[in-house]
Amino acid sequence: MKTKTKETITTKAKVKETIITKTNKTKANKTKANKTKANKTKANKTKADKTKANKTKANKTKTNKTKTNKMKANKTKTNKTKAKTTKQTEVYMNLLNDFGFKFIFRKKRFLIHFLNELLDGKEKIKRVQELNSERLGKTKEDRRAVFDVYCKNEKGEHILLEMQHIPQDYFLDRSIYYSSFLIQQQGKKGKWDYKLKKIYVIGILNFVPKEMRTTGDYIYRVKLCDIKTARVISEKLNFIYVNL
């Protein structure tokens, strides 16, 4: 009887131990499961944070690229507009107004090329020197003259260019009057043989003077000549009229 009681106690102890062991294992498994779940949650959160950070970075990069592209596009557009404006300014210049005429023909390379073409190879101008375009009278009562472009070439020959946009009845008389200044200023005090340098008075006209309306030509070259023979008797005084 005593032996049975002992065995019963031993069995109960073993059962209790088994239950405790199972309980501990269950508890351990539960703790492990909780840790695993916590780690997974943490990992997912970390991954989500990284994904969010990457997306934010990508969006920021995209925004910066978009902003940069817009700035480049605007800059390109501005440059094109500027280039277009510059191109239009360089291409177009109205020679029929005072500013445009003087702006072009006070540039020596343009002036020399124009004069050589107009003189038709009879004179070859290599250099020009710009002269004072204002001529005063002898007294305060005398009328002064202001020329558009006045210069002389390497031979000392005087060249005067005048642009007349609005029709003027006596432009030919005006050109003769202007030529008198160019002749008179060649005079020298004291002993002088009266030898003159050539004079060219060139009129660029946006109309046809009444004296030239019968021929239909657009360039007129006038010199001192003999009426009977039409032979030129002097090369010193030259008038050229161009009708546009």
C-alpha cells in the first residue's frame, strides 16, 4: 500500500513536471512568436520608411529636374527671342530716313563699296576720311550748310552725299549751292594757281526731279561739257543723282 502511494506521488510529480514543461514551451513559443512578429513589423516599418524616403527623394529629384528643364526651356526661349530681335535689327535698316542713312554711310567699308559701284570703275577709292559736315557762311547773316555725309578720298578729292526723301522743287539748285562750299574751301591765301581737286556731289533721291522726268533713267551723271559737241571739258565738278 505504501509502495502504491509512492508511485502515485511520483506519477503526479511527473505529470506536473510535464505540464510545467509544456507551459514553459508554449510560453517560450509565444514569446518567440511575438518577437518574430515585432521584428517583422519593425522590418516592414523600416522598409516602408525606406520606400517612402526613396519615393520622396525620387519626387524631389523629379521636381528638380522638371524645374531645371523649365528653366532651360525658358532660357532657350529667351535666347531665341533675343536672337530673333537681334537678327531683325541687323537685317533691317531704313536708308530713307536721316538716322539710317548716316548710320550706314558713315561706316567707311559701306561708303567705299557704294562709291566704287556708283563711279562704275572710273575711279577706284581705297580710303576715305570723314570731314566736318557743317559749313558756316562768311558772316552771321550768311546761310550755313549741314551735309549728310562729307569726306575725301586718298587723292584729296571731295565727296558729298545727300539723302532727300521728301520731294523738293529745287534740289538740283541746292546741290549746286552745296558744291560752292567744296570749291571755295580749296582756295589758298597768297600765291595760288587755282588748281582744284575733283568734287563729287551725290544725291540719293526718293523722287524724280522735274528736270529728269523725260528720260526714264534712274542714275544721272552731270559734268561741265560743251553743248554743241557734248564733249566733257572739265572732270573737276561732278554731280550724280540716283532716283530710287
